[in-house]
Amino acid sequence: MESGGSSHTTGNKMGSRRAWTKEEEEKMLNILDALVANGSRADNGTFKFGSYKYIENELEKLQPGCGLKAYPHIDSKIRIWKKNYGVLFDMLNTSGFGWNDVRKCVEVDSDEVWKSYVESHKEAINWRNKPFSYYERLPNIFGKDRATRRSAETPIDMANAALQEEIHDDNEIDDEGSPMFASASANSQDTTRSRAQSSHRKRSKSDEYVVDGIEKLVSAFHQANTDMSHNMYGSSEDHDYIAEQLASMGLSVDDELMALNLMVEKPSNIRAFKAIRNDRDRKLAYVRMLLREHERRGGV
């Protein structure tokens, strides 16, 4: 439902499950707008440290005794709004989709367009013609450059977001009829079974995101380690090239090995050596200069 009403809280192993009233949501949106106006939203669309506690205190002033806490209630509500906003944002930035300003929902030109879209956007499956009255307020709160920020997420961000989404979705009641509210008739056995199945699907999807995020994290770490090693010591191909060049210069074995060591230890020496194009005499002069400088420093 998208009208006011009393809040409802039940306990679970993760914390307090909380159905928000329309009035509480409206007040929180107003507080978020004020935070954005005073610069409390970071460039990446998240809110600065201490913002959730501030929202908690402000809600308590406006709704004495509401019991809404920074964690899990406010954090969970923001995550759900941001998730739903993102789904609709992507839909509305796709050809064939449009916003119905009267019904406050996303409409699609044809069944074919919809079928094609949901095949690759499973998260949108329940959002055709589904009212979301707060959508037009959320661009100001989360920013209009969602796509840019999303592509800039690191693997760690994706893995953490998936884990947090699984945890906090269990703490927030999210009604199917309205994205914001819990249904008061959630006590039947069928509803309980449906929620259990839905929870299982959420966990399965989150697990996929976590595994994918971890795989990308490992890959990114490996690439970063490779790049760092290359920057610090040069590549193995560079080492082979330098060794071959030095061996052809008629240096003593000691000088040849020392020159190789000096270049491997300092990749900028390798870059300078390779920059001397096809000029054996100049390359030899550069190597002898390195050896002289090494001797001048006392062989250190």
C-alpha cells in the first residue's frame, strides 16, 4: 500500500523486520533531500559517515517513538530504494520503455520488447506497470549518473554490495503490491512459503554475484600484481633482450653481469637503454656510464 498507516515490527535472527509507514518514508525522503543540499552525499552516490545516525535522530524528533535505527532500518531502506531506482533507471534508459506520470510506473511498447529485455535483466521481471511513486524523487538523492558510477565499481565493491544486499533484504519487509510497504496479510502459510522461496532465490542470486565478484577480484589482484612487478622489475622479455645485448658488447663477465643487475633493479635504466635505437656504440657508452656511476658510489 502507498498510504499512511501504523508501523509493524517483528523479530528475526538478523534483527528487527520493519514495515515503514507512508508518513515515515516521506519524512525520510525530506531528510535525504536536505542532506544532499548540504553536501553530505559523496561523489559516488553514497552518503558520508554519520549521515544514517543523523537520519535516525531526525526521524525520532519528527516521529517520537518510531524506533527506526540507522542499522538495520535506515540502511536497509536506502539500499532497497537505491536498488529499485537502479532497476527502473536502466529500464527508462532503454528504447521502448516510458514513464507513466499518472500511474507512476514504467510502461513498455510491446510484449516483444519486454520479453527481450527481461531475458537479460531478470531483476526487472516484476516492474512492468508496477507503481513506484517515489521514483521521481530519487534522482536527486542518488544522483543521475548511476550508470557511470556503476561501471566504476571495483570487484570488492560488487562483492560487498551483494553480501550486504542479502543481509539487509532479510531485515526489510518489501511488499509486492507496493515497493515500499509490507502487506498486513503476511501470516498465511502460503505467504510464508512464498517468502521462503523468494528468500532462497535472493540468496541464490546474491551468491552468484558474490562468486562473480570474488572471481573478478582475484583476476584484478593478479593483474595488479603483474603490473606492479612489471613496473618494479621490468618484464622477462626485457631481461632477455638486455642480456642478449650485453653479451654482444665484448664486456668482461663481471661488467656484463653487473650491468644486467643495475638495469633489472631499476627499470628506468631498461627504458633508457631500449630508447637508444639500433646504435651499438651509444648503447655501449650508456652501459659504461652506468658502471662508472656504480663504481663512483662505491659499488652500492
